[in-house]
Amino acid sequence: MVRRNTYGELQKPGRSRTSDLLVPALFILLLALILFSLTLGRYPVPLRQVVHVILTTPLRARFNYTDVYRVVVEIVRMPRILTAVLCGMGLSLCGAAMQGVFRNPLVSPEIMGVSAGASFGGVLAIMLSFTPFGIVGMAFAFGLLALLVAFILARVAGKSNMLALVLSGVIVGAFFGALVGMAQYMADPMVKLPSIVYWILGSFVGATYEKTAIVAGAVLIAGTLLMMLRWRINLLSLGDVDAAALGININALRWVIICLVALIVAAQVSVSGTVGWVGLVIPHLARMLVGPDHTKLLPASAFLGGAYLLAMDDIARSIGSQEIPIGLLTAVIGAPVFAFLFWKLQGRGWARD
Amino acid sequence: MTEKALSFDDLGFAYNTGDWVLRSYSGIVTRGETFSILGPNGCGKTTLLRLLIGALHAQEGSVTHDGRFAFVPQLFQVTFSYTVLDMVLMGRARKVGLFSTPSSRDEEAALGALGRLDLADLAERPFDELSGGQRQLVIFARALATEADILILDEPTSSLDLRNQGIILEWIERLSKKEGLTVVFTTHHPHHAYAVSDTTMLMLGENHYLCGPTHEVMTEAHLHDLYGVELKRLAFEHKGRTMETFVPVYDMERSKGK
């Protein structure tokens, strides 16, 4: 007997395009959070005054130091808020780009050893009693040095494949991580150690417009370039053979992206210490919201990451009498929140096996 | 008439030094023709195609193309759950500027390519949720979206059911005969090569091959050499025409006629 099978209808109608609206919505959320954050703090500033201060910012004239609201909003809070937002945007953007390039959900911007290198640079500068600006400069320089070493290692390995890249990054990261540990071990426990530990844990305390400018420079320039290459990341994520067959210079493109990421990470670590977690998890959350297409994923990650790190910094500076290092808070509060979201959204965006 | 689209000359390749996968392989693919490559598993068909598309570099010999090619890989898996449209859009990589994203023209070309293969309904579906056959067709659509003039297909019919195999073969035929494209493909089905190709290469060994007009190269004796399996050329009538095909002979009890 011949049994007949009826083939079920294959398709459900096309997905709605709500994800197109999500990116602008996240941007608006970020702006709203920035305004709200400006009102937060020891000296409450009503939202109306915040808006007033921003709208009447004298561009050329000197600050009017008699206006308390203006001092609080523009000198005390604004640089810190902008730094937090830019760091969050930069890290998340980098994480999304790196996960795409490496086709691996466990990759974060730190993978190339840049943040470990930058940490060591900063720690070294603290031990040598550099000025705050010197610390920033050393961190930045060592971050890029770490990338250079990783690049040379991958070259020495002969193949520019993923495994060589990841391994050389891990090696460099481990080496600089160990150097940081040794520096901590040898540092004067009364004078240097506390500031080293505090610096490594990460904080936006003491943000100035100079520091903001450093992150802004890196995030705006490298971030814009990453953003412009976002569709190319889709192509890279197909794998080497296929991407090459589509006419992509995979090695050149991959290194350009890694260098841009390194620039952002080095700048971020140099002004605010190691802030882990954000660059790893925000891209996953963004992917669950807008899907895996990097043309939407990169902007969504940036806005979401900016808002997330700003929210964490708001909590860090307003929760108690003493500030909590942001690097701790991002994971302590973030982990349960993301555990819940992962359970809810089932890691959407990655292909099923 | 005999303009060259693609040629490879004295090609030699080894993954590990001295351990040649293929050696002194030469061939010329003429513009507008369909060129099939046959050979048993592991004979280096995929390696040869990768050499042709430049994903591997030969230690010996050279490859020259006279036109743009598009490649359809075998067994396609993705890391991210892209939509079908996103996948096909990626075929536009050469047309989209380094720092830009696909334009509405690219989107039209991608949707057009999907439409040509009757896949328009799948555009918004996640690629990883499709069946193997559907994936193959989508990647085929992606190759069409590149607007290349040389299509290089790695076992385009291998994971498809009979109806979809027929669709792909029809497309190969139509693209080369009506639209003047050059098609190079590998296959495990001699009757597919026999049905649509003009020139056939049989990969008999590391440095041993036969290449020539399909109907001259594909003989029962040569195919037996190639696969170590008996194949019969059958002629039959279909809609008033005499047609020919190859069938493997499996000498088993149940196969015997009454």
C-alpha cells in the first residue's frame, strides 16, 4: 500500500518590520536616560533646569560659575555621563563587531589582549607615579602595543586563520594579565595598591572633559568606521571560503576591524579601567531584539550599551555613600538581568545547529 | 565563438607538501558553455573548484578568468540566523561600496533572484530554519544576484529532492543557453552532467583526467573506470524524442525483471 503524505504549508507570512523602529527607539531611550541622569545626584537639579542649562550653553564665553545648576550639570555631571555613554557605546559596538568577525558568541572586545595590555600600562604608570594624564597615555599605548604583539604572533604562526588570531590574543592577554598581577604583588600596599586596585576595577569618578575627549575621539572616529563597515561584517560572518568567493579581501578587512576595536578598547580602558561584561553581553541582547543583521545590530548595540553603562554608573554614584566600582556593578547587576532575558528570549539570532 | 571564460593550466595543489591532491590539471571553459566535473568522493572536485575561485592557491600552474564568477558552495551552514533576503543580498558584495550598505537596487536584484527561483515567499524566513534543499536554492539565488557571468557550483543538486534537482538543472540549462552564462559544476550524478553539460572533465586520479565534449567523454567504459561501478547508457522515447541517460547497474536479486 502506498501511503500518501500531505506536505504542510511551509511558510508563515513575513516577519513584521518592527525591528526597523527599534534602533531609533533605542537612540531615544539613550537620550532620555542622559537627560534623566543629569538630574541625579547629591545636588538634585530639576529636569527643567537641566534642559535650560543645555539649551543656553555659552559656546565661546566662559562658564558662569555663579550659576550652581550650570556648574553641576556642565562641569560635574556632563563629562562623567558622556564618558560612561561613550565607553558603553564603544565596548558594545566592538563586541558586536568581534562576535561577527570571529563567528563566536564568547568573543568580547577584550579577546585580542588589548584591555590586559592597557591595564598593565595604567598600572605601570600608577607605580611610576605618573600624572593622571600620563596614566591615560600609558594605558592607551600599552593597549595598542598588545595588539601589535598579537598581530606579530599571529603572523609568526604563519597562518592568519581564526585560531591563530584568537590564540595569539589569548597569549598576549594572559601575559599582560600576569604582569598586572605581579605589579599588584610588588606594589606598596599602603600607597599604590589601593589606587591600582581601584583603577583596575574601573570607575568614571574624576571624569573630565579631557578624558571625555579621548574616548570621544576613539569612539567617534573608529566607531564611525566600524559602523560604515557593518554590512561587511555580515559577509565576514559567512566564513572564509564563502566570503572570499563573494569578492571580499577577508584578511585585510578583518585586521582593519580588529585595529578599530583595539583603538576603542584602549581608549576606554585608559579613561575608566577595565569594564568587562558590557562588550560581551550587550551584543547578545541587541541581537535578540533586532536580529543578527549587523547593519541593525551595530547601531542597536551601541545605543543599548551606552544606555546600559550609563544606568550602571547612575547606580554606582547614587546607591550609597561610597561609590561602587563600575566594573563590579556591570556584572553584579547585569548577570541576573541577562540571565532572565536569555531565559525569555532563548538566545535568538544565532543559527540552530 | 570559442571565447575563453575560464582556464586553468598545469594546476598542482597539495594541502601538505608533496602529498598532491591533483597535479598537471589543465582545462579551458568556453564562454557560454556548461562544464561539468565528475569524480568519486575525495578525488579533489571541491579542491579544484576552490582553486578556480581563488579560495585556495595552487603551488603549480595558474588560473585565469575572463569575467566575474559566483560560487555556490556545497552544504551551507551559517553562524547567525540571517533572513533569506539578507543571505541573498550578500551576493551583491561586489556591487556594494566598501563603506556602504545594500541599496534598494541591490534589494530589487536580490528579490528578483529569489523570484526567478520561486523563492520570493521565503524572503523573510530565517535561513537556518530552511530545509537543505531550500538552502541550496537560496544560495543558488544568491549566485544569480551577483550578476556574475561565470557560475561555479559545487554539487548543486546533492541535497535536493528530485523535483528541486530538476529545477536546478533547468536553471543551469536556461542560464547558459538563453542568458549566455558560463556554468561550471561538480556532481555525483552522471545523468545530470549528461543532461546539461557541453564539456565534461572526469577526475580519474591525482594526475590523470579526461576532458572533452560530454558525449564523447562520457562513455560506459570511462564511467566504469571513474567509479568502479557498471553504468549503462539507456536510450528511450519521450514526447516523440529519443533521449539518453546513464543508470548504474546494481546486480541484485530484486532488480531482476520478470
